[in-house]
Amino acid sequence: MANSISSIQKFPGSVLSSSQEGYVFDQMEGAVDTAIYLAPLNIPIAVIGPRGTGKGFVSRLIHETTGGQHEELKFLDCREFKGRNSSLRTLSNSFQSKVFKTLVFKSPHLLQDDIQEKLARCIASRRLMLKRPSAYLPNLKLVALFPLPIERLIREGLLIKSLASCFSGYPIIVPSLNQRGHAVLRWADKILIQESKTKNKNLKGFSPDAQKAMLCHSWTGNISELRHRIVDALKSTSRDWIMPIDLGLKAAKERDMPSSSNGAGLFEEIDRIIDNNAEFALSARQELELAIKNWCANLNSETIIPLGLWLHDELVLAAIARYRGNQPKAAAWLQVPSRNVRRWNVAIQERANERQATKNASDHSRLIQEWVREMPREGIPPAKTLEAILLVELLQLESKFDLSCRARLMGVSIPTYRKKIKELNVGEEKEINRNQG
């Protein structure tokens, strides 16, 4: 067993020394033990869990348990695959590499159906069926990371059955953070130490009220959401201790009290769904749609903001973050010319203070970032998808806001707003006709 893995035996849980991830004393409700048990077996392994739960760590644990070194592990991010020929070439090169011992397929359900079928044939036959003549695959450990149960991905038409069967033998389930006892507090302490060093701050920790609030929160974004809230708290607080308000959370004693606002709280509907159906999992897009719905419901004519423009700002920033500051790659993902991103970025920075001062702006920024991280490179331009989500909500507000207000909410002129509504209706008609055909 590799040294980095053997060190975890000294503690009652898994430890990863990476300064970027910082897993501490968290057995993930048995996922760690299962991973170590299955790692030596010559079978493909599925790791299943919502976004931000630590599936990547589990895959590295499998690799290192079998003696694999860092450079022998290859992550194939299927979100980044684009086009049939390019996808086949990437898979073929990875299978033929003499360096890698473990291939990890992140979100393989995002591959085209034809590519999924070819990948399934390679795995099932243990032969490289992507080129002629075919040849036996090297002795590779194959791992797939899925954000939802395999059965649900099949039911929703995202994952073909032949590829699902390759990984469905002994899946490893990584539960949500709110199902892992007090792990949220251990994670919070670790993240606070890491981020405090990065930002050169010296906070004493979390107040008792903040700890209670964290234990009561649903954490639909899991560890990613926890890190995001702590980073925002460090930016805003001047206190020695982090309070619930710094994290954007309600104090625990307020959780069961009826809301005094006219509209539902930003995440009350999400919490209700999760509380009523433990098996239900919101995708990043579904959570974003609910958040936008709640934001729109709580607006009034005196608080009109250019919501559409600001959401587009966050989309561009999230695309740049996805590609670690590489604006040409971000532009390619957004399906716009690079000069557009450069031009937009100047205006985005000028609007930053006004945008970030809005209530719940931090939550929407996080949700857009998570949605962007989940999306594949192919398909409808992301800005069009985000625009359609907002337009659908604005159409529900016709009795509340006049045309001028709705155009201002969209951040456009009245003629442009009318044009976008017309395009949305035409697109919906085409979709209906396609489904009927």
C-alpha cells in the first residue's frame, strides 16, 4: 500500500494531505473502507455521489491502494470531450498509454451515445475496439464517477445500458455531506485553516451558533458549498469568530420558525424537497433554477435590478474560473469570440461591487459556478440556456411587473426583451414539434 494511503491507518478516518482538498477524519459512511476493499479486484468500479462529495478522492484512494503513483493516474473529464473524432482519439490514446495504471472517467454519461457504446465494448471485451486491428487493453484499473444513481441516469436517457452494466457490479456510494455526522465541522475547520493562510487572516474559529447552523444546513453543494461560504466569510468579516450571518446561514434556533417574508427563503424550498424525499438529488441546474425563481419572487418595483445582466456576468466569470483564467478556452466553451470575453470582462469588473452587494448574490454566484462545472462543451450556448431560465420566470411576473420593469430586470431594452421572448416561444414550439415527430 502506498505511503500516502498507509498514513490514514493512524486515524479514525481518511486523511488526504493535499492543501487543496484537506480531507480529515471522514470515512464517508463506509465509502473509504469499500474503496480499499475493492481496489485490488480486477473489475471496473463506479463511484456515485452528488457534486462536491469527494468522489475524486475516492478514485485516488483506489489508485494508491494498488500501489499506483501520482503520474500513473489519468482523469478523463468527459465534460471536455467535443466531437466524435476528437473523443475517440482521446480515449484511444489513453487506453494505449504505457504510463497510466488507472483511468478515471468523470461523468461518462455526458459522452455522445455512440462514444458510450464504443467505450462499453472496449471495457466489456478488454480490447481496444476504437481502431483496427483491435488489441488487448493493458492491465488498467477503470473507475467512473457519476453524480446520480446509475438507474436514474439510464431512466433519464443520459447513460446507455451497455456502459452502465460495465460499472454497475459493486458501486461505491459517497453520501452527501449532511449525512456524514459531524464531518461538516471537521471539514469546516480544515478549510478555515487553509483559506486563512491563503488570505493571511488569523481567525479563532466558528462560534457555537455557527457550528449549530452548519450542522442544520442541508449542504446541497456539499464540500464545494462549504468552502465557498467560508471563503466569503473571510472576505467580509472583521470579527475573531465566524458567525452564522458571515456564512449566510440562519441561526439554528430560527430554522423551525415561520418565515416573516412574503416570498419563500432562498433555500427553504430546496430544504423542503430534500427533507421530504431523502433519495431526491438536485442537479446544479435544478438548484440554480429554484434560486432564480425565489430571487424573482422576492423582487418588487422598488428593487428592480439588472438581474439578467448580472447573471451573465457570473456566467462569464465562472467560465473563466473553469479554465483557470484561460480566456480563449472560456470563450470557446461559451461559444463566443475571444474578443467578446475580453470586452465583457472590463465591464464585469466595473459592476462587481454593485452586483456583489445584492442580497443572496454570493449564493447565485456559487450555483452558477457549480452549474458551469457540470456542463459539457457541446450543446446550446450556456448564455442562451441561462437566459431562457430567467425569461421563463419573468413571464410568470407579467401581472406583477409591467413590460418596462421586466426589460430592466433582464438588463436590456424593451425591443430587445420582446425579441428574446419571441425567440423563446419559437424555440419552445420547435421542441414540441420535434417531440411529436
